[in-house]
Amino acid sequence: MEIKDVENLAELAKIELTNDEKQRLLSDMEGILGYVKQIQEVDVVDIEPEYLNKNIWREDVPSESLFSRDLLIKQFPDSKDDFMKVKKIL
């Protein structure tokens, strides 16, 4: 990767970079690309993938003690006929 590649990316991203920022970005990108190259060199041909996805099933039972309808209506500032009254929003 070269400075002209960084300049091209900056132009595509529509950002302005100083020469110092271009040099730092070039250094960072070379480090990232070096790490990707290192990962690509790992031999994974004989490794079996291991999937740990589990479906945990539980019954969906409402908890009356925490959020009972009557408790909510009693705590609401204004209610009528077991409904909570709210201000009209347009």
C-alpha cells in the first residue's frame, strides 16, 4: 500500500487529510493488512467447525406480581373505566 492509495481512499470518503495524517493512516492500514495476511496463513484445512448454538426454551408465563394490570392502573395519574388516560398527541 502506498500514499496514493491512502489519498484515493480519502478522496472517495470525501475527507481531507494532512500529510502527517496520511502517513499515520498508511502505517495503521499496513498493520491491519499485515494482520489479515497473518490470519490467512493459518492452516485450517483439518479443523472441524464447532457450533455452540443452543436453543434455550422456557415457558412464557406472565409475572402477575410485577406488572399486574390493576397495579398499573392504580399508579397511573388519570384513568377511566379501567383504561389509562393520556394527553392527545397530534
